[in-house]
Amino acid sequence: MPKPNKGPRLGGGPAHERLMLNQLASQLFEHKRIQTTETKAKRLQPVAERLVTFAKRGDLHSRRRVMRQILDKSVVHELFTEIAPLVENREGGYTRIVKTGFRKGDRAPLAVIELVLEPVSPKPKAEKPAAPVAEEPAEAPAEETSEAPVEETAEAPAEETAEAKAE
């Protein structure tokens, strides 16, 4: 669920934050995983997932929209040609954040944000249960037991007569 982005920015104004997140996204796509603070990773996640969604579309308009944010053409090319096909069957959740501890100097909580590139295994769809059938199966075995011996006795003489005719 989208969360409001109001409140203090990451070390500056909104323009600086936007540039910083775009550069972090560029580094994420280039290296497939980066280590940063938890706060930056949490703010980067929706930006990166949106860019991957554009890359999955693969058309020219999507490429131009991504190039508005990521200025390095080689990273955009890598995003569209290498990353997008790997996450083609995934319906979201392209990134993963793993907390890794604290930074030595200022005890800032660190996290690794990485792309989830493993192939997704589709879940089997649950079939709807059929309408309940009346209580006929309880009566059916009684009829079957009475008919089964009759059929066997009826078939046995027929088989004997067929064998006799063949000889």
C-alpha cells in the first residue's frame, strides 16, 4: 500500500531527494544489490519497482519515461534487456530489503536492497468444489453388490458357449 511521503526529506529538499533516489535506483540496476541505510532503502523500493514495471512494458514511451529518471543510457539498456525479461512473470515484488545491522560510525541501521531475479513458480489455482450430490452413493453399493454376481453368472455361460462354438 502506498504510504505518504510527507515529513522530513532525506538530507535536503524534495529535488535533492528525487535526484538521490534516482541515482540509488541507477546503482541498484547496475549492481543488482546495494547496501544503504534502512530509510533510504524503504524510500527507494517504490521508485525502483515502478521503473521495473515500465521496463516490463518495453515500448518506446516506457523507455523514455525511465530515461527521465535514470540518466545513464547503459543502465537503462541493462534494465530493459536483462532485468525486465527475468521478472516478466512476476506480478510485483521486484526488490527485497534485508536488514544487516548498524554502521560503525554513527550506528545508523543498514540494509541491503536487492533485485529479486529468481524465476517465479506459479501457484496452482484452487478449483471450485462441485455442487453437492444427493445421497445416491449410499444406495448404489447395495444395488451393485446384488447385480455383480448376476452379471458374473450370466457372463460365465456365455463364455463357455463361445468357447464351445470355437472348438
